[in-house]
Amino acid sequence: MNKAPRGMRLHIGFFGRRNVGKSSLLNALVRQSVSIVSPEAGTTTDPVEKPMEFLPLGPVLFIDTAGIDDTGALGDLRIGRTRQVLDRTDLGLVVAGSAGWGEFEEALLDEFARRGVAAVAVFNQVDVAAPADDVLAGLAARRVPVVRTCARSGEGLAALREAILRAAPDDFIDSPAILRDLVPPGELAVLVVPIDKEAPRGRLILPQVQTIRDLLDGDATCLVTKERELRGVLERLTRPPAIVVTDSQAFRQVAADTPPAVPLTSFSILFARFKGDLAELARGAAAIATLRPGDRVLVAEACSHHPIADDIGRVKLPRWLTEHVGGPLEFDTVQGHDFPADLGRYRLVVHCGGCMQNRREMLGRILRSRAAGVPVTNYGVAIAATMGILDRALAPFPSALAAWRAASTPAS
């Protein structure tokens, strides 16, 4: 890997009506012809993504979207894709053109405010028409940053870059740790990495790579081994490691081979904390004990890999849950940015670690599940629960362990 993963990039979306110059503005900002530009309304159909290093901010993902005022049957589909982008946007650029600012732009600002997403108002095409004074006063009252641009001439692009830097969320600049807060500088973490069919040829999977880099950033040491060699590796160490982290699929064997005094967790649980809300996902795992044969479970994967014969989300996890329940369950699987609008038919949502999506999209899915009254958990948390070792796997995270135990305790 020589590029920052998309899930760790700041997602910056361009939103607005058709023909306001969103695509032209993106092309001018990144100095490349990324989006097709045409005078014809509705040129942009599917979202167009452009990852880049946006210094001094760092890795970002710009996303150009279809006009929010699109019409017709195809227009509705395009608007639907645009609304999907809202779920993963960390910073919204609301672009208005020479036609002025109106209900569509106000609705977008309201949506960003509801989601707690920072927004910047961009008045493009100022060579044709300037923004109205009353509109500027209203935006000032809402404390929305305003930038005037002309994509054709390059006017205002420097100001737009500065506005993006100022509006970037603090939690992106001060990104949370994956593991380095649990392993002091100079201490050792043992990472257990099974090599199976899902491991890319010649490479490790993304959460493993990111965890290694996170440990190095914290001046800690990591030792990487396969599950079959773990026992011998631990016996050769002169003192115990600070923690053992395993792929969830090897949880049972690794738990048996790791001394009880050594903290143990999984990559998936680390990413449940890094990308989402570990306490809420631990709380959701308590619903596994209430599942009954015939219940419907949603399995959500952030990546869009081609399933293999023994796929974790489609084969192994459903098998472990079915064995735990003692009867057949009904499973639906979604991939990528697809996530059902109506969750009411499900008794449980089980999500992957989310390494391919950003934190905002993961938190949004957790909130939507909570609003629907459907428990939501994570692959690693669910697997540990079915194997009876979740208490141990959550021990490094006291608040999540407390949430799991409280949710698992029958009401008196």
C-alpha cells in the first residue's frame, strides 16, 4: 500500500442544483479533468470521486454529485445516489450558481445541520451574478462560511481551499488511535494473522496493515505470526506482550493459546472502536441471546469484494450464529454504500469492521439502527459472543465491557 485508504480520507462532497458548476469547480480545485463538464443539465449522473493529498490537510476524497433538483425517473435515481453520499460526507460544499440561492440550498444546509456536518456555502459563477445581500446576511446569522468563486477563471479558489481547511472537523485532524493507546512506547503487541483465501495474494488485509502502522506511529513494537505458531511464539518471549490481537476467525484457537493474564482482542473489535461506537456495538451483541429460529438478520459489509467459498459474512458468521441459536435464521447481505432505509424487518444488524468506509458513514448506520429500535453489532463482537469469550475480548475497553454486561443482565 502506498496510498491512504479511502476510509481514512476526509470526505468532501459537492452538492447543489444542476448546472451550478459543481463539476467545473471540482476540476479547477484539483487541477485535473475529473468530472465531465457540459452546458446540458444533468451531465453528472453517478457520484464522481477523486482522492488526493490536499495539503496541508492531508488525504481527502472529493465527491461530485448529481443535481439535487434533477427530474424524472432517472433524476430520482440520481438524487437517491446523491443522498447516499450525504451519509458519508464529513464536509459539505453547497454550491449555488448564477440563478441564486433558494429552497434547494437551504434544504441542504438544514440537512447538514441535522447531521452535525460542517458546511461551506460556495457562490460560483460570480462573473455572471453576485449573491444577494439578504442571502449573505442569513448565512452570516447561521455562521455558515461563504466563498465566492468562478471556476472558469480560477477566482476564489484559494479562498475555497482556506475555507475547507478551517471547516475540517477536529476529529479528522486529531484522528483516534487504533491500538497505540493500549501499547506503551517500547512495548510489544503480537498480531495473529491467518493466511486464508480472503487474504490478498502477496499482501495483508487493510485492518492489519493499518494496525501495524498505528503501532509504529506510537513507537511500539509488533510481532506478526499465524495462529498455528502463536503458542510457540509466546513461549519464546522473555516477558508477556502488552496485548494479543487476532483475526476474529481464529478467536477460539487464539484464546486457548494466549495465557489468561495477557489481554486479548481482535482487529474487528479494534475497528469497531476506531470507526464506530464500540460500546453501542457491544450492547447490541446482547441481542444474539434473544434470537430465535426464523428471525431475520442483516449482514452489512463496507467493501465490495467478490465472495469466496468460505466467506466470513456469507458463510462463517451465519453458520456460527445459526449454531448458537440452534435453528435456521434468515440472512440478508448488503455491500458497499448500500444500506436499507427500512430496518424494521430485522432483529439484528451485524456490520463488518468498516475499514473501507469513513467513520461518519459507520456512525450514521449505528444511529439509523438505533432509531429503528434494531440492535446493531460488529463481526468481531458477534463472533466473540457466540464463542463465549466476549468478556475477555472487551476487557481492554472497560466502558464497552460494562455496556455488554449491563445489556446481558436480565432485568430484575
